[in-house]
Amino acid sequence: MRGKAAGKLACSFAFLGVLLAALFLAGLHYGSVRLSAGEIRAALFQGTGDSGAAGRIVRDIRMPRILAAALLGGALSVSGYLLQTFFANPIAGPFVLGISSGAKLSVSLLLIVSVEKGIFTGSGAMILAAFAGALVSMGFVLALSGRVRSMSVLVVCGVMLSYVCSAITDFLAAFADDANIVNLHNWSMGSFSGISWENVRAMAVVAMAGLAGALALAKPIGAYRLGEAYAQSVGVNIRRFRVCLVLLSSILSACVTAFAGPVSFVGIAVPHLMKGLFRTTGPLVMIPGCFLGGAAFCLLCDLIARTAFAPTELNISSVTAVFGAPVVIYLMLRGSRARGGREA
């Protein structure tokens, strides 16, 4: 039985690997300009001067964008899994709880000030600003969670926090002097466009560090999911463990917001899709599974966003909401039925 279970896990990971490879190739092929297999091969394996415009499209536009979608999608999914572990609730996620919106507001402030002052803003500054905003929002959510027992009420408070942060961002952008602030509006709606190789290197460092940190917490997470009393009995320092979860989930969601703006529903939907795929909740399986699943989910959504109505491009959050929102609705309905069954 153990060998059969291991075989199923291997097949599930292999499926995700094949899906990622297929989406990667599709992302290189499709877009406002469709490239042939020969043009893509020449762009990847020949010199920069031999592949012409197709080479520049592949190397300078599509490759960084595809890698960013994979890295940020994986980071957002792992962040959602950590938040669901922290709150012990299936609908906890950085977008729903308003954490992404807090990061969005702080990055918006940084961009507005830097543009008006003529200051260059690097990837590190963007991530730090987003992290600060995510921590402030997380602190607000944690303060509310100590007073509000109902997760549905906490979610409503998170949604209201998102509206407040978005309203402040729109107000600041409306009264900004520089015309380049128009780019702020596009970013604030969510998009993987405009990613550079320097951005990819920065997000790769943060995403891989966050993934490694989550894997290092796999054993405490497994114990914590069985209850605080059990976790303490096996030597887990609950206070330190919670701080680590908060910091890891905040930095991962902040990294996403810094480069792509707020991306909705990925952090909630993908962990549940991975539970269905792997048929387990074990952290050592779920954490890498969520990362790969989130990467595939965002690659698919980004491919749809830039090809469905090409050359017009959709906001990434519009596409992720189409696929992710039904999962959230299903979870809420299932939870409501479960509560009704217990009361009966």
C-alpha cells in the first residue's frame, strides 16, 4: 500500500511537471505575435544576432514573463497554504484577507514618491515596501481575529480593508503630477507584463527562500494541524511557529504584489486543487505541490489573459477570478452544509 501511494504521488508530480512544460512552450509560442517552433528554437539556441525580432520577443519579453508567472504563482499558492494553516480555515488567503491590498498601497506610495522625486526604484525596494504593507495588513487581521470568532466576519473585514486600500491608492494616483503614473493603474489591476530579467532574479531569490523556509517548517505544520496541544506536546514553540508563518506568508505575498500587483484567488483555490490531486494534506507533499500547482495555474491564466482577445490584454486578476472564485464559493457552500448537518 505504501508503494502504491508513493506511485500515485510520483504520477501527480509528473503530471504537474508535464503540464508546466506544456504551458511554458505554449507561452513562448502564443501571444499578439505567434511564433513558429523554428523561430523559438532559433531564439533559444542561436546567438542574439541570428534570430532577429523573434529572438528579442522570446528572450526579452516572453521568457521573463513566463518565469515570473511561474515563480509568483508558486509563491502566492504557498502563501495561501500557510495562511490556511495559520487560521485553520479553508478560505484564508492573502487576497481575501486584504494582505495583498496592504502591500499594493505601500508599493503605490513608493512608486508615486519615486516618480515625482525622480528616484530610481529597484526590485529590492519594491519588495521591502510591499513586505511592510503586508505586515501592517496582517497585523490588522490578527488583531481582528482575536476579537472575531467567525471566519466569515473576518473575511468581510478583509474585503473592506481591500476596498479602503484600493480607494486610497486610486486617490493618490488621481492627484499625482507625473503622467507616468498611468502605469500605476495598470499594475494595480494585476499583470505579469513588463517584467525584466533583473526582476526575475530578485523574485527568484525571495520565492526560493520562502519555499525553503516553508519546507523547513513542514514537521511543525504537520503537528500544528493536529491541534495546538498536540504540537506543544511534541516540542513545537507555538509562538515562534506562528511568527514564522506570518513572516513567510507575508514576504511571499508581498513579492507577488511588488511585481505583478494584487492577484486574486490563487492563494485560496490552488491549495484545495492540490489536495484533490494528491489526496493528502501532508506538508512535505502539499508545499512543493502548491508551488508547482500555483505556477501552472498562473501560467495558464496569463496565457489566456494575453491571447484570448489579442492584441488586447486582460488583467490577470480577471482571469484568475474566473477560475478561482468558483472554488471559494464551493468551499463556503460545503462549510455551510457541514455546519447545518452538525446543528441538525
